[in-house]
Amino acid sequence: MHPTALDVVVVAYRSRELVEACLESLRRNPPRAGVTITVVDNDSRDGTVERVGRAFPDVRVIESGANIGFGAANNIAIRETSSPYVLALNPDTRMTPGTLDRLLALMDEQPEVGICGCRLEREDGTFDHASRRSFPTVAGALGHFLGVGRRSWSPKALAQYRAPGVEAGPVDAVNGALMLMRRTALDEVGLFDEGYWMYMEDLDLCYRFKEAGWVTWYVPDVTVTHVKAGTSGPVRSARLTYAFHYGMLRFYRKHYAPGRSAMWNAAVYAGIGTKLVLSLTRAPVRRRLAR
């Protein structure tokens, strides 16, 4: 194995305490193989750069100079590193013992796997259903946004967002909070699509990997803690809400629209637009309730 087998990339934006806790968990639970860690700071201006420099002198910090988004920030570090594997890791995650060794061993043993992820748990120990996902469908999106697809009794067609039929093994996509990627696959398929500022870039990358013949694999027997919405907050800002819906639009337009009729595409675009308006309208009420 390469002397440094793994490059870890953590993208930070105004999440100083979360970044510190994430890096501390990595320091306590490193892989047996060599590892380098890079924090890409998206112009946080909250002391993240200084705190990481003092507390974690072995961690490289890159200042992007602007809030360029998740995918673009990851790509900066990916281009400047060279280990066989790259781990995109959200700052609101906490690494656990043995997780990295288990995931790296899987990648070594199964060369057809281009991306893998593991079970994500919230701080209270409950399962984060977004750990593994199916590629979106209109029925699945409706089921998810209406809440029906989140029920244990919901049919698979409405619950496909959380891939209820997959317990382990090949899956359409894993969560961008933790994505272990094979560098040779990235070299072939390409990096994160920087047209997504935030949201859906993880699904897009998994989709492109699948189109190129690579497998995405879900490993449920190791766990990482995920502070759900730790960086975005319990209620998305207007900018994040727009980015989320634009991500849906971009994904559909890029991967699905060419094979669908103009009328069907128009209906989908109208649905996404309606959902955006409703989300922006409800946000002030949800924000007051959250307070």
C-alpha cells in the first residue's frame, strides 16, 4: 500500500467548533496506513484557520478566499494530493475506532468499488437514513417531501430516497458527509461538479461513477456520528434553500431530461419551482418555531 494511503478533506465554513471536534476524532482514530488531512476554509472569518493551525499543526489548511461551495472546495484539495484514496468528510462528523481501516480494507479487496460509505448515526444514536440512497425519482421525491416516504410502512417506490431495500453492499449513492473515493476512479470520471454550490453533488458523482461502470458500496457494520444539519442549522437559509432546489434541477436536467419529453420536463421543473416557493415561504415560520 502507498506510504500515505489516504487523503482526508474537510471543508469548513463558519463551523470552528465542529471542525475541531472532527479533527480531534480523526486524531484519536487514524487508519493504520498513512494519512494526510487538509482543511479547506471557505472564507469563514470565525477563527477556524487560526485555531486549526494552533491545535493541529500536522493538518494542512487551504484558504479558498470565498465561499465557493462544497464540491469546488473539495476539488482544490483533491487536485493537490496524491494518495490512492480520498475521503470527503463533513466537519459535523465524528470518526469512530476502526472505521477507516474497515473502509480502506474494503476498497483494497474490491477493486470495482469506486466509492464507499458507512452507517451514519445522529448524536442520539438513531440511524441517519440518508446514509445510503437511491437515485431520485419523481415518486420518491414526492414521497420524501410529503413525509410519506419517511414512514416505516411506506412502499419502496415512495421511500427510495433512503434505499430501504439495501442493507449492505452495492447502492446507488452514499452520503456526501462521508465518501471514501478511489483516486484512479476520480481520474477517470472526474471530480465533483462545481456547478452545484451545495447539495446534490454527492449524488451526481455517484451517478457518474455508476455510468462509468464503478460500484458504490454501503458498509453498515462501522459507524460515524453525524451531527445532522450541524453546519447548515435546523432551518436552511434562503441561499441554502435555493441551492438545494437548484441542485435538484441541475441533476434532473443533466442526467434525466435528455431522455424525457419536453412536456414531462416542464412539469418536473414547475414542481421544483413550486417546492422552492413553498420552502421559502415556510422558512420564517419554521425559524421562529426553532427558536
